[in-house]
Amino acid sequence: MRPGRILAAVAFLALAGLASWATSSPAAQDTSGLAAMKAAYRHPDPIEYPEDNPFSEAKEKLGRKLFFDPILSLSRTYSCASCHNPDLGWSDGLRKAIGFSGAELSLHAPTLLNIAWIPILGWDGRFQDLESVTFAPISAPLNMGLPKQMLIDRLTADPAYVSAFTEAFAKPEITERTIEQALTTFERTIISDESPFDRWIGGDEGAISDAAKRGFALFNGRAHCAECHAGWAFTDGSFHDIGVARGDDLGRGRFFPSSVKLQYAFKTPTLRDVAKRAPYMHDGSVPTLEAVVDHYDQGGIERPSRAEPIMKLQLSVREKSDLVAFLKTLTGDRAKPVEPH
Ligand code: HEC
Ligand code: HEC
């Protein structure tokens, strides 16, 4: 873990606010506006670990081991990393995720990058905190298919795990809670690396192309992207209908049937490392970044739930390629793959 990279929810939210201020301000058009826009994307403060699950190296190390271990699936063939693969932007490169038995799930596997700052989890926000996501994939019959108690028994029968849990929690018993605490301590360290975009806002004019710089101005201006993809991680952590889903694929609307704006609303994903994890959206229905920009240009399905900033943009061919060039500058420079210890 690099402490310099790890930054606070509070500052993150403040920065997100600054981003929308920068877009709506007329000053956004001139040079001082550009400086304000850049400032809205600087790294936030350190991760705030929950009080009842503070960081420790032993927990992080154990969580990492669990994350990459197929012992967590019924068939012993599937780990968390099968679907959240660090080399594929912590997603899986598939349209929809495929579980251990070969069954297709109903959703695309989201990235886990910068998950420490996401307040509500799941494409439709069904999970209230990171800890509560742990056994959802492990025990879902179509996902990893392993009942809770079977996992506890498997880990308890493995002396290496018993000693790793003892080191992390000062007692040998392995419980649902300690498994959750170890895995989430590791997940909170999954943070995007410095990218060419970060070097540019840090003052290195040559770090990104002129096309990408024009794309950044569009992103914050006429294309309205920053109204939702705000702040350092390029997400407001909130839910919107961008005109993609149809039929009974209601997203957050399932929980709030009387809210017009939450019908077909899904969580805004971070755009860090976005070029590494095609296909896109909660249903994996958009194959490339070019196609994503075409979608926004056309405005998606027009209906009462569609978010206000989503509209026909009438971008030129050059503007569309400028936006894609900008999105590609958000890929971090991780030199070597993340390996289990
Ligand atoms: C078969 C593929 C698959 C496996 C294996 C898997 N996941 Fe996921 N994961 C998904 C999908 C699909 C979603 C989206 C679920 C939703 O939105 O309801 C998801 C969502 C998540 C989220 C929420 C992300 C967000 O942005 O809201 C977290 C956290 C997560 N998984 C962690 C894990 C952990 C930890 C493991 C291992 C114990 C794991 N996953 C195993 C496919 C998988
Ligand atoms: C109203 C809020 C909003 C605006 C404005 C917006 N987005 Fe999005 N964006 C979202 C949401 C929500 C999703 C996920 C939708 C889904 O999964 O169905 C998304 C998904 C994406 C994705 C796919 C990411 C992934 O991991 O799957 C990309 C890329 C993207 N947006 C880029 C842009 C660009 C470029 C613009 C401006 C042209 C833009 N967005 C404008 C909310 C917004």
C-alpha cells in the first residue's frame, strides 16, 4: 500500500461539489476556469476505515489471500478475482458475469477500484456497506455457490488459514464476521494508480495530447459528463437513468417505485482505468468507449426518468474522438500485475 495515494471521504465529497460548481460557472470557459476544473480532480484524503474494522497489515494480507483463493467457491475453481480481475480493471471483460457452474448472472461485474469511497454498493444500491457484499457472491447459488458454514469449515481445517486469522484477529476461531473484515480491509486498498491525466493536472503539459485536453473541456462543459462523473474518482456515488435499461430492468427503481427519477437508475461508475474494462454499463450492453460516447451523443431512451443532463449532444466526429482520447488518459500506470502473496 502506498500511503501517499490514499486519501478522505469528506474531502472527496467536497471535491465532487467543486466539480459541479466548475461546470456551471461561466468562468469555466477561461484559463482560471480550467485551473478550477483541474483542481476538482486532485486526489482526495486517506481512506476512512470503519471504526469497527480498522486497517491492519495482517488483515489486509489475509484479505488478499482470501480474495485470490478458489477455496471460496463450491467447485474450488472460482475466486473473487475470477470476476474482479486486476488485469481487466478489476472486472472480467464479459458482458454479464458467469458463475462457477457456467450460469450467466443478470449483471455485468463492476470494477472494485476506489470502492472504499463508494457509500452504497451494487449497481442498484442494494448493499448498505462493503462488509455486507462479502457473502452475497460467496453463497449465491449461481455465483460461487458455497454455503457460509462450509466456507468456515474449509478455512478452519486449513492450518495456514487458522494461523493467519489468529495473527489478524488475536483468536483462532474463524467466523462470518472475521472473513468479512479481512476481505473488506483488502478491498479498501484497491485504489487506482497515478495516470497521465493526474500528471497533466499536476503541471506536466506534455502528459496528455491536445485532443485529450479538448476532451476534458467538453467533459466538464457541453457534454455534461462531470455533472455525474465528478471528483477524483469520476463518480458522484449516486444513481441515474442515462437511458440504457429497458423493460423490467428498473435498477434502483425497484426499491423506490414511487420515485420517477429512480426508475431505470443505476450507480455512476468510477471512470478511473475505464479503458481497461470493456464492455460497459450494468448490463455490459455497450462494447467500446466509442460506443459509450455515441450513446451519450444520441441521448439514450427519452422518458420521464431520464436524468436532465442526458440529451442529444450533437457532437462532431472530432469532439467524439476528443472525449474518447480524454477517457483513455485515466488509465493508471501499474507496472506489474497484482499477485496474491
Ligand atoms: C461470478 C462473478 C463474481 C464473483 C466470483 C464475485 N463477484 Fe463481486 N460482483 C459481481 C457482480 C455481477 C456484481 C454486481 C452485483 C450487483 O450490483 O448487485 C458484483 C458486485 C460486487 C461488489 C459491489 C461493487 C460496487 O461497485 O457496488 C463488491 C464489493 C464485490 N462484488 C466484491 C466481491 C468479492 C469480495 C468477491 C469474492 C468473495 C466477489 N465479489 C466475487 C460478480 C462477481
Ligand atoms: C446523469 C448522470 C451521468 C452523466 C451526465 C454521464 N454519465 Fe456516464 N454513467 C452514468 C451512469 C449512472 C452510468 C452507469 C449506467 C448503467 O450501468 O446503466 C454511467 C456509465 C458510464 C460509462 C461506463 C463505465 C463502466 O464502467 O461501465 C462511461 C465510460 C461513461 N458513463 C462516460 C460518460 C461520459 C463520457 C459522459 C459525458 C458524455 C457521461 N458519462 C455522462 C451517469 C452519467
